[in-house]
Amino acid sequence: MEIRLNKFLSDAGVCSRREADRLTEAGRVTVDGQPAVTGQKITEGQQVAVDGRPVKAQPRRIILAMNKPVGVVCSTSDRDRAPIVTDLIDSPLRVYPVGRLDKDSEGLLLLTNDGDLTDAVLRARNGHEKEYLVEIDRPVTADFLRRMASGVPILDTVTRPCTVEKTGRCAFRIILTQGLNRQIRRMCEALGCRVTRLKRVRIVNIRLNGLKPGEYRELTKAEEKELRRRVGQRTENKAAAPKRMQNKEKRG
């Protein structure tokens, strides 16, 4: 598969396509050791350099929002038990789930090829919100809501205080800022009830927005920008350009 040299340099985070053409015309770009020409196309495996410095291809960063169906797992280690979410993705870019939803749970799952973003979203101390709709096998009482909200002893710790509100006779909404293993199910079990349905509807600023089970979409630019802002990540999918090139762009 061929790709234009200026697009390759742009995708790699070196500079804009227009600046890539300028660098090529100035004789500062080589392909396999030979001076490049404007409009040139390259193929995978060819060696590109700018000012003698090798440029490595970087895949486009992508973030998908999926409505994970019940019965699908997130980890390849569970492939023998059930289909995994990545089997549902038709994308030329390889993506991975950001965290997990267990087999019996459904709802919003983010998938990406951006490891730094994954780490930032999952980092417990950042306290990023995740919102769930939950149904249990008995009526939701005021005492149940109070105890869930104040913290429940599970897994040799006590869960962080959280927001909980009743949404039906046996249903409630909960917003967590931590992600312990099967946390909501364990909290409910500790209080003497069992979860019959669990659906995640929001992660930070990202919502399902009408996705049906098994469907997925790429985040809008506005969603991605706000997500990265909230988790402390850069919005740009660019690597820092060499200082000499940055200075030339400023002068231009």
C-alpha cells in the first residue's frame, strides 16, 4: 500500500503536509538515502529521514465507544468462554478495551490504540467518573442508598463515597470514581442483594448516545478533546517536531 510522503510525515507528527512539501523541495527529506521529490509516494518498509534523522511511522490514534452486549468478554484470556469485544470491531487499526465490563454486564466501553490515554483514564487516583444503571433482586430502600453512597467494605478495603439515586422500585443509578473488580456487584452482595442487570452509560464525558448492543462509533473531535482535557492528555495526535524544524515553522 502506497502513501504520499507528505501524509506520512504528517501522520508521524513531524509537520503539516504543506510544510512537508517545503522540506522536500528544500532537499531536507530522503527516502532510502536518496533525495525525495514533492508528491512522491512511499511503501511500508522504506526508510524516511528528515535532516538525516529517521522518521518512524505512527498509527493514527483512534478512540471508539461501544455498547458492549451481555455475553461478550473484554480479555483475550477469556476467549474460550465467550466472544471478545475486539471480534466485533471492523477496523484496520488494532484497538484494546480501556478497562473492562464483565461478561454479564453491558453498556459503554471505550477501545483505543492509545496506551497513554488508557493509563490516564484507568489511573485510580484521578477519580474519573463512570456512571451505571443497576437493577437488583429486591426493593431499593433509603438505608440501602445511604450505605452504598457512604462506602461498602469489599476486597479488604472500603469503597469511596459515591453518588447513588433511586430510579425505580428495584433500580438505581450510581456514579463511581474507582474501578475495583466487579465493584458494584460486590457492593450489592455485601448489602444482601444481587444484581440482575448492570449497564454502564457514561465514562467521564462520553455517553452511549443511542448505540445499540454491539454497535460502536468513533468519538467526535469535540468528545475526544474534552476527554483528553479531563484526563490530562494532549489533544493533538502529534509528536514534538525537532527544534530546528519548529523554529523554521515559526519564522515562516
